[in-house]
Amino acid sequence: MGAWRHFGQGFELDATPLECGPSPAAGVSPDLVSDEDGLFVRGDLARLIEGEILPRLMLVHQEAVRPSRLLVERRPTPEQIATFSALLLDPAAEDVTGHVVALLDEGLSLDGLLLELLTPAARDLGRMWEEDECDFVDVTVAVGRLHAVARELCSKLEDGSWGAHGRSILLVPSPGETHTFCLSIVASFFREAGWDVTTSDTDLGLDLLRAEWFDVVGVTLSCDVLLPRLTDAVRVMRTASCNRSVRVMVGGPLFARHPEQLKASGADAMAVDARIAPRIAESLLEKQAQAC
């Protein structure tokens, strides 16, 4: 797919089914603040404060002043998720996108539909393909419908974007990562918040990092066995970046399951919910500016 700009224009969604895990509770995992003997470690505690506590405190302040985009916070029910998944696979279904847009009119949140309707459906398609519950044609048609719905919802999300504020982010999958559907949705949330967004699936975007200034790099990972490659990749990207103070964020199903792996990744912060990822990234930059 190469590199794609997401500021001021549309994007192409990757056709690979996604495995996305559920977001953890907002609290910080105890594993992040203790070593194997249950004692605080100075380096771990400092990383916890910088990567988790301070960003969350700043989010509380930012949320208080940010205008609300959604007047009604309703989320898809299990029945609505099941109905949507069935429609994706129904050969007779003609207007799946219209069905989802109608849910907006019923008061369901745009954020919730993107993350709590489309994401479970993508995960189900991946599971059914792996378990031979669907053939190639069924999955191909369903993925095409899923992408059409995602494009429609992402365009609505980006229509309500804030004005550009000069922040830039490069979004890339971790080496070996194949589930990139969620990365496209994350890009829309950043663009909605006024960021200049670029995505790349080519060699960690190293050529882009060398040639262009990015304030933040975001990396997604879903598979546990690829974590060592992510750790090496974070180090390589920091070295390659023309911004010697570039901040690195991680996210994806791996960190939803194991938030304590933030330290092992070598990143500055993590976000397992696309809705708050732009605000966590902003808090990293504000903290960086305050330290200067």
C-alpha cells in the first residue's frame, strides 16, 4: 500500500481482516509499577509516570475544555453486532452501509460504531476464515462491504475535524504485522483532531522519517511473538528520524491484552482506544514542551 497522506484527503483501507482485542479499564495495571519481588523500581516508576499517569491527568484537563462531538453516547448492543455481521455475509443484503448509517440516526455514537461494531465484525471475519466457516468468495464480499461502511463512517468523522494545528504523525504496523484495518480507523481519529497524518507499510516508513519531520510515530501490534521485533523497530525509528526528539506511541490488541508490555516496547506511551489516542499524543508533546 505504501505511504498515504490523510490530511485533507481520503485514504484506502487495507483489506486484511483484523483481530482487535477489547480495551482494558482506564486504570493502570499494577504490573506496570512493580518488579518481580513486588517492589517499586525507579526506572519503571518514572516510565509509568511519563507514559501513563501524566498523559491521563492531562486528558482530564483537555476533556473538560474540549467541545463534545457526540450528544448521545449509545453503543451497539450484542444483538446489533450480530445483525451487522450476518448482513456482511448475506448474499441478498444490498444496503449494508445504509443499515449502519441508520444506527447513527437512532442515536448510536459514531465512535462506538467504528470501534465497537466494525472492529468486532472484522475480528469475526478473520476468525471464520481461519476456522473454514466461510469460503473465499464470502469473505471477499464481506470485507468489501465492511470497507464501504468504514469509508462512510470515517468520512463523517473527518467532516467534524478541528482545524489543522501543525502536529504530524506517522502511523505504521510493527514489522511482521498483517492486521492494519484498525490503523486506518486510528488515522481518521487523528485527522478528525486536526493532525497531519501519514501511514506507511513499507520498511517502517524509514525513508519518510529521514526526509520529513514527524512529531509522533504510532505503531500497532497484535501478535505477542512479534514484540521483540517491535522493540528493535522503535530503536531504529528513533535513530532514523530527522526529529531527534520524536515521540513514539504503541497500540493494538497486544497492548490491550498486556499493557505492562509498554516498557518492553521502548515506546513513550500507549493507546489501546483510538478515541483517546490523539489526546495522549498531544499530551506527550505538551509534556515535552514544558520540559524545554
